[in-house]
Amino acid sequence: MSGTTGSLAANYGVETDAVVSLNDIKVHYPVKEGVLQRVAGQVRAVDGVDLTIPKGKTLGLVGESGCGKTTLGRVIAGLVSPTSGDIWMDLTVEQQRDVQRLRNQNEKDFSEQDRQLWKQLTTGNRLGSMSREKQREYRRNCQVVFQDAFSSLNPRQLVRDIVGRPLRVHQEASGEDLNRKVIELLERVGLGAEHMLRYPHQFSGGQRQRISIARALALNPAFVILDEPTSALDVSVQAQILNLLVELQADMGLTYLFITHDLGVVQHMSDNIAVMYLGQIVEYGPTDQVFDNPLHPYSKILRDSNPSLEGKRSDRDWELSGTVPNPIEPPHGCRLHPRCPVAAAGCGWSVDDVLNSAEEKTPIIFETITTVERRDDFNAEVKFRDAEAAKSFATQVKSSVANLALDRPPELKGESVKLSFNEVPDASIQQIQDGRWTSCTRTQELGALPGFEKDKG
């Protein structure tokens, strides 16, 4: 939408032409309740993502299960429609700068030249506003290799039909010419003509993934989304598929978006890494720098939790506490702070944080809560069945990090406890170093997190 407030960090300082650029992409799924199925909330699967994928490079998108990375990949591929935000294709460096400049202006303030430029950009490069021919070109140039090769291949079709389908749909080949091209594609991924007349169930997991890759390459795309392409394979087969992907990229000049939770894989495949947590990008930077010196606690914990990674882990082992927060009502400030081992007063504490903590750590006390009278997310009066439970709850809050974020100490009155937290804005990703971006509020305040020095040894 023209004239909306965009993020100046959308391209993360990328100074090359981009295959795809995302501006403030959101994917919210409605939660319906009751007989009338009224919308009671929104699951924020992807919640304001800016991302740029440079041509000829591999961008690794990492995060634990449920963080929204697969949904984001499907949005880029056009398989899921975003709730809001813009997706741009084939922007030059100059066009990226123009998009960022115009998105950070109000449309009514556009000059006539800006209006013409915005119209030219949206009709020529923005998905949803382009001509049908341009949309078709993007679909052709953006292909996907899915995680589960077996479920992504039609079990009732022969390999010849599966790999050749894109060529038929786009009227690229038919008859003997189609067979010849299918054989060429199969040979490119390490298979052969003898595999054409077989069904998917007759192949091993690694061979099925090779068939998926052959299908993705059928139209000679510029951009391939790899959604956990090796997670269902054993280690030896993983290495073969990864080597194949590297060779294909070098031979064909492909651009990859590599989606995975396995940092050991992404370390070898990616030029840059975007770390995702609860629907948002929390860190971005060159692969070696993110691994050597992560700027966000979540990145550091992901790295240290994988024993197969090259290099030494830091001396200080951190772990995430509690469970993943509710994506319908994500935490304020930094979304990691309720689970973060280095969370501080300014990380965004609210009433829900202390209630969720009580439910997890002291369910006996939590079960004695009768009502919670909220003024807003940061101010509430919590009432209990008896004064003893209220006192225990107040003591628990005082002994936690959340106590430092209170505007005043918990106010204990008989069977109730009043809480008043200092309101903190939601964390946004900011540039901390040259080419390095993070949303950690402590990194922004201190310049570097304690214990985040480059590993020694």
C-alpha cells in the first residue's frame, strides 16, 4: 500500500539486485469461536517481516518449529496470501532505495514525479499489482522444493509426468521433446532414463527429493525456495542432496531461500542468515558473523544447542525457560523476554507475563486466582481466593526480573495484588554493526550483550 510506513531496515543494507524483497509482511489467521463463529482473535503466524533476497546468493531462514518460517516461504512462493504488506520482485539497488523512501512517506506528500515512480514500481514489480503476464513470469521463476518429498509427489503419476508437468503447463514441450527434456533433468540430479516410468513409492527418500528438485528446475527458474529439503533424510543422503544443490547453484546461477531448523546445514549453505522467532526476524547478518558472534540471545541458544556445529561453543550455556508464548497474544517488547536467560527490566514485561509464569512455576497459586481486572495490558488488579495466596503471588513477583519493570512495587491489599508495569514499545530490528541487525533491546542499549564476545580458543 503506497504511503504506508515501511521499514528502513527492509533490505538490511543489501547493495545488490534482489530477486525478492518483502516489506512488512503479515499473515494472520482468524480464531473463531461459538456457534456463530465470530472472530475472537488472530494467530500471528508472520507478523511484520522485512527481508531481501539478493540474486545469486543463498539466504538461510532459521528458527524452531512454529516460528513462521515455512509460512513465510509459502507467502513468497505465492501459495499463501499475506494479510498485509508488499512483495516485490526483481528490484535493482536503486529501485530498492526508491521503494524504501516512498514507503516511508505519506502518499499525499508525494510529488508528481514520486507518484509516477510509485505507479511504475507497483505495476512493474509488486506482486498483486503487476500484469497477469508479469505474475506468470514470477510463478515460473520461483519454484519450491518441499520438506516431505513423498507427500509433494503425486503417488498415482509416473516420474515422467511429475517432472514434465511444469513443461506441459507452460507449453514448453510435448511428445518426444518432453521425454528428452525430462531425461535431461533427471540426469542433472543424478537419476536417469530408467527412472522415468516408475512411481514415487518405488524410490528411496533421497531419490524422491532428487525428483522434486528436477521438477523445480524444469522451467529453468532463477529462484528456488528450499523448505527443509533434507530434514527427512539420513545424514549420508543429506550430504549428497546438499552437494547437489551447491553444484546446481554454481552451474545455473540460482538464488536460494534455505528454510531449516538445522543450523549445521545452514552454516555450510548460506551466505546470510535471518533468524526468526514467533513470526518476526530477530537477527540478520553474514553467516560466519552470526555463528561467531550472535547478537541476539535466541541466535546464541540455537547455535549452542547444536553439538554438530563447527567451532567451539561459548563457555556460558544458556537455555530458554518456559514454553513458546501464545501467537494470538505475543509478548510486548522483545517477544523472547519471558523465556530469555538475560532478560532485563526494559525488555517489555506485562501483566500476562507474570500470570503465565505463575501458571508454569506455581500452578497451586495460579489456581487460586478468581478474577483479573485489567485496565490495559500493563495495569491490572489480580484477585485471589484468600490473602495468603495473594501474598505468595506478590512475593513471587518481587523476586523475579519482572519486578524491576514495575512502575511501583506490587500493591498487596488483602486478597488482591495491583500490578503496574512501565509500558514498552514492541521491539523492532535495528542495525547494530555494519551488516548486522538485531531486535534485542539489550543489544541496542549496551552495544553488545554480556557474554556475547567472540568465542575464544
